[in-house]
Amino acid sequence: ADGAPIPVRESNSLTAPALSEKIEKGAIVEEVRLLGEQLHYKLVQGKGPAEGWLLTCTGCRCPIKRFCPPLVEQAKKLNAENEAADMWEQYWITRCAAATKTPVNVKTREGCIDFEEEPEEPPVTAETGVKATKQMNGATPSYSSTSKVEPIPGGFTWEQGDSEVLDIKAMTAERCRAEWQKQFIPWTFVGHQVLMENHRKLLPGMRYGIIFPHSAELLESEKFGARWLTKAFQLAGTIPTDNAVKRLFNVRPVSGGGACLKCSFEVEYEKPAKGLHTKLFMKYPFDFEHVKQKNDRMNSSINLQPGDLAENDAYRLLESALPFPMPKYYFGDINNSTTNFVLITELIPFGSKKKKMEDFQPDEVEPAYDKFLDDEQLSNPIEYYRLMTKANATMAGWYKAGKLGDKERMLYFFFDQSQVVPPSFSEAEFKSKLKMGEEFVRSATTFFPANLITDKNMTEWKRVLNIVNTYKPEIYQAASSNDDYCSVAHGNLNVDNTWWWRDAAKELHVGVLDWGGLGKVCLPHKLWWSFYSCELHLLEGHLEELLDIFVDTYATAGGPRLDKKVVRRDFMFAALDQMLGLLGAIPAVYRVIPKKAWTNGEVKDRNDNRLRDNFLTRMYVMGVVLVTRMIFAFDLGALCDDFVKDLPAGKKKKLATL
């Protein structure tokens, strides 16, 4: 613990009474379980209750410096021997001692590993003080171009036929195994002030301990470039140590998506190989100082943390183990105190949207697809949704069966989000958002079937959302109460997070992109997030079939047999909960398309250029339209009534007065 004494509660309920004793500064605790920002701990050293629950983040700065469990004992010994040293230095010394297996002198730092490069600014948290070489965090695999390793069983099988391709497959399998053996401290949650103070800094990453470029401009700069790519790729084990990046060129911005900035670039290797991609893709954070990107950076780096770390770890750890392909990983890292990150993978060679589908050759990648445009871009949408459903259900089943890796070890990197219960809006906030949402829906009548947006239906629309907001904690608790319905799965397996191709027999195949925020989730909720940009008629005609596919595939892949009725119930509640969130997005819609343009009927449908050209705005608008139509198409008012009726008498609540 760092700073003022921290209150401790006897349970994870925020309303639970605080214990009389608090955790004092300098205490070391062992993590038993982490639910969101609530930590169940056991005291290892220092003053405070022997066990309890505390918040890991209060305000802008986090009071808890977190240690990887295998390093707790070392940290404890070092802290006892060197009481004057602060926490981050103790952690850094522990890591050095673990890597070199030699004693470390605290004052002179004799025995520490060699530095690659000094950071430009002093570190703020423990992990940013780590400077590393290839020996950091355990042994990084050393490859030559003739390395041969058996692939991880059960994973995606690459196309065979060339010895160089088989070498890359073996390298990937060994790389993932080596990454699993490394030890790291977990993410420390940061606040807005930390981001504001640190976003300009170039500091080492949490996973490989070297500084990295967090923009396209930095990538091309003399500080990084081809020389840095060589060091990074070798350190990550994605190119052999006897190979190098000779040239970096053709760096270009890539548009699309709303989570970060992206660019593509090309490289030339000293020793070209068929398994090494020369066209690469890089993801990096929004520019905090750009007026149009600042809010997006706040959202991704603060509100959605540590989603970028989870995406990096997904590529770093799971590339060989998934039941479907992901883009080949080359390097990725993130710094905790700056929240700057980089992720470099192969560039998926999406086909041209101008090309007729019948002209695509076997294994040629289809065009990149967008949300809420299924009918005009997919030849047979249900074919794609069947395969996406099978893919995510298989991954979830494989996690349950232990095929993705040790289940407990996985939760160290991919947090258990299934038990997090978000709060309801206060009555005042809910009524304000609901009023704004109703005004928008009534102004967008051309997006709905005739006679759907009536006074009677809008009264029901408000009643349904009132119930969902009031009973939101109970809805989430019901969905996560049975762990059979919770597993590790892609959180947003949608058409725009995939790539597609057909083999010589015209069978459709899928690869999966965008792994931000990967964790253990409530499966019916994430099933909705795979469908939320589809057309209503697909759900009306095929929802029952898709639910059957999910339940059957999950069980076949190693998961338990789920009750389809429960899956359907929680799927629908996830849609309604998303609608609550979309109410707060109406101001963002008006910033792109002014309110007046809606009220005067200027915006007719999704083909308005302002919707076609603005991904997030189209997502907000069409999401409101889809869920509003679902409320009446699937009689979700009755679903809400049945849920409330089945609650114990003591759980009944008073709805907001509308």
C-alpha cells in the first residue's frame, strides 16, 4: 500500500461496513481474487487486517502497487532487508535478481542486468522502472532459421507444404510456450491525472522492457525504424536471431474502427522467408493532444483499461492455441503509467469491394466488412453469423476444457469480468437520458416501420428501459450466478472484427481480429455483442437456430450443456442494457449530425453520408434503431415482467417515476 491508510471491508459489496483497522502504508498483500477494482487480499507483511476487501483505485492515483504472486516472497525478503528503498525499486531489483539469479546490491545496483536504454522520464509505477534485455522476465526463446519444435496440440493448423512456413509454425508454438513461463506484475489502474502527466513520455513496456514507438511518426524516426524493429521482433521471438529487418518503408495511415489509431507499413528482411510477412499493421493510441482525439484517448486508456494490455497479451500468448486464426503477431507492449502501447501484426490482405464475389479465387481474402451494412455487403448473412457463433462458442468451450492454457493462469492476464456488476443510473440521470433518447427516436421515425413510433409504444419503450435500469444489478447477478455460463471468449466478434475466405470447395472460413479487453465474460451477453450490428430480419428468422448452434458447439468443444432459455433471456437483457448505454451517446450523434437535421426530417436512412462516413455515429444510431425494434418484435416487456415476477418479494424495487 502506498500513501494514506486504506479502508478495508469484510466483503466485496460496496455497502459492506468498513473494518475498524485499515491497511497501512508499506504493507504487502497477496491477491486472492480481483473483481474489477475490488481486491480480496491476504496480508503478507505490514500492518492491517489479516484478510479483507479493498478498492485498488481511489481517485486519480492508485494506492496499491501490485506484485505477481510468485514474486511476493522475494519482495517480502528484499523489503525486510532494505527498508529505506521504495516499492518500485524493490520490485525492479526483485526482477533483476530473478533474471540473473545473482545477489543484487540495493545502493550500487551491482548484479542488475544491463540497460538497453534509459527512459526519457523517471518512472511512476513499478513496472515502468524495469529496463530489460532479452533475458528479462524469464528466458526468451532463441531461434535460428532451422529451429524445429512440435506445435501446441489442438491449435489452428497452418497450411503446410514449405519448410520455411513450418519453421514459422514451430517458432510460434515455442514462442507462446516461452511467453506463458514469464512472470509479470499486473496492471495498476490509473486515473486521468496520471494520463495527462505522462502521455508524452517514452518509457519501457511492461512485457519486454524496452521503449517503443507509440505513433507512426515515431516508428519512422531515427530513434526507432528498422533497427528497433529488428530488436523488438527478435526479443518477441517472431523472427530468428540470425535475421534482421533491413528496411522500413511505405508507412500509411489506416482508417476504420474506433478504438485506436492504425497504420500499415512494409519491411524488407535480410533473409526473406515465406512465413515472414513484409506487409505489417500497427495499432497505437489516439493522440491525447489532438482536439478531436482527446475524448477517445480518455475512453480507451482510462474507461476501458486495461483493454489494450489484454489485446497485446492475447496475441502474445494465444496465437498457437485458438480454434481459428488470428493475425500473426510480431511485437506488442504497453507502459502502465503512460498507457501508451504498440501492437504490430501481419497486415490482412483484404480484397477490393469493387470486385464481384464470384471472381474471388480460393483462399483469397474477401473485402473488409462494416457494421450495420450486412444486406448490402454479405452474400448470405446467416452463413457468416453461423460461423462466427461456432467460432466463439468453440473458443469458450476450449477454455472450459483447458485447451487454451491453464484456466487460473489465464485469468491472471485476462481478467474475470463476469462478476462485475455495473450500477444503475440514478433516477435523475436516467430520466434525463431517457428524455433525450425519446426525443431522438421520435425524430428518426423514417428509420422505423410505419406506425411503430406511437405514443403507446413509446410509453412501453420507456417502461421497459425503466425496469432494466432499476433491476440492472439483479439482471447482471442472475446472468453470472452460474459459472457454466461464463468463459473466456472474444468480446465483440462482429463482422468488422473478422476476415473471411473460401477454400476450393467454396466452404467459408473466418479469422478473428481486435482482441481488446479479452477476459472471462458472461457468454450470453457477449453473444449479443456478436449480433448487435445485424439486421432485425436475421434475428427474427434465425435467432433460435443461432442459439442452438451456440449451446451445442459450446458443449461439444468442452463446455457444459447450457439451458437455451437462460441464454436467450440474458442475450435479450444484454441488448436492453446496451440501449441504456446508447441513450448517453445521443449528444455524440448530434455533434456529427445536428439535432435540427433530425427534427426537420433531413436524415432519411442509414445511407446519409454522415452516417456512412462516421463509423461510431452509424453504430450509435443503428443500435438505437435495432434494439427499439427488438422490444416490440420479441415482446421484451413481457421478458422484463417475468424476470421481476420471479424475484423474491424482498428484491422488488420501486421504478423511477416518469
